[in-house]
Amino acid sequence: MREIGAFEAKTHLSGLLKSVQSGEHITITKRGKPVAQLVPVNQVSVSDRADLALRIKKLRGRIANECGLFTRSDILSARNEGRRPATAPIGEGTFRGE
């Protein structure tokens, strides 16, 4: 996270906005003390994250009640379903005549 003074922020606002669009967080200071932050609009706020975490926890509970608990092997099996089996990288495996 970059810090920048209020006067410099005013002078270079368009460049700062480009940086923020690419994901950078910028703190604007006045007399060395933070007064504002420039962050991307699409960034999820802390309260949104907490709400999302609660919704995920409830969903996990519903899934466990309806389907039972999933093991690691169940999840990997579902992930691999329909995939081609992995092949050895070129140069590995058996040689002719072995």
C-alpha cells in the first residue's frame, strides 16, 4: 500500500486512479496522518466478507444435513470425474526394450 500526501494526490489524481484501477491501494495523508484510502470499487468490504463467510457456513451445514459429510477422496473423485487419466511427461516412463 502506497502513502501519498493530499497536495500530491490532488496534483496527480488521474495517475492515482489508473493505479487503483489496476488493484493498488493508496492511502492519502494530511500532515503525515492517514485521512483517506483509494481502493478499487469492486473490492469486497470487511462486512461483506463476514456476511459471505456466514452464508458459506450455513450452506455447508445444509449440505452436510442433506448429503452427509464429504471426505477428501469424495471431493477428489468428483473433481477427477470425466477427466482423462494423467500421462507421464515426455522423457519419463519406460524405455524401449525394457
